[in-house]
Amino acid sequence: EGTPSQEGLLDDTKSAIDYVRHRADVNPERLVLLGQSLGGNNVLAAVGHCVGCANMRYADQAGIRAIILDSTFLSYSSIANQMIPGSGYLLDDRYSADRNIASVSPIPVLILHGTADHVIPWQDSEKLYALAREPKQKIFIPDGDHIDAFSGRYANLYRDAMIKFIQTALSAK
């Protein structure tokens, strides 16, 4: 129902986090969030505290022990400009990854991206990594395409790295 919007995506993301947090079979103190592509922007906007978003209701950071971003774009305007030059000026970047990634600290962030991504330039993840605060980690998948971390020829290698990252994050504190 409704009309697609950035606010609607944000509300849906917060609702999904709240739903999982309140499930009887989930320990709400051991949550790991995964955002792929647009989902990475949604996770960061929901958990972060963006400047200029005074009326936003944020997801509670309590219990979120790690965030994994796979093939996430830098901002709505940057990806729009790549598709249609000049169109980025029409978009609201308050919900963009670059505005929110620093504010999720001290939650550990793992950034994954394929270097042959045909949808989102891998350099967007490099820029996000530079904006993120510690603790942070990055893994670039040689010749990997869009959201290739879970499939393709290197899947086992990157799956092992993600498992190690998650185990480390869950064992902290």
C-alpha cells in the first residue's frame, strides 16, 4: 500500500529491525544487519543519526552488534547522476549512506563490493569506508559483480570472512 518513497523505505527498515528484535527465537542483544545495494542505505539511515533529519524516528541501536554493507551506493544523488547526468539535484540525500555511516559507530561495519560491479561503482564503497569510523573493515571482490559476496566463484572465501567478522563482533563487549 502507499506510494514508494525514501521515508517509506526507512519506515519499512525500522519495522523489520523491530520485528526481528521482538521475535521469541532471537536474542535482541546479538543482532547483525545486512544491507545489500539500496538496503545498505536503508540500514544506515535507520540506525544512523543523519544531520537534517530532526523529525525522524530511528531504530534503537541497542543490541545491534554489526552491520554488513554489500554493494551499497554512496548517495542517491551520486547514483542518479551516474544514470542520468544532472538528475541528482532532484533527490533528497538525507537518507544516503554517506550522510549516515559515521554515526553508526561504535557498531562494527564490514563493507563488501565487487570490483566489476555493473550497477554500483566499487569506488562508492571505498568512499564509504573512508567516511566510516572504527571499527570498520572492507573486502573488495576481484572481478565480482553486484551483490556477488554470497554467490559466484569467490563465495566461500567471502562467506568465511563474513563469518569471522560476525563472530568477532558478537564476542566483543
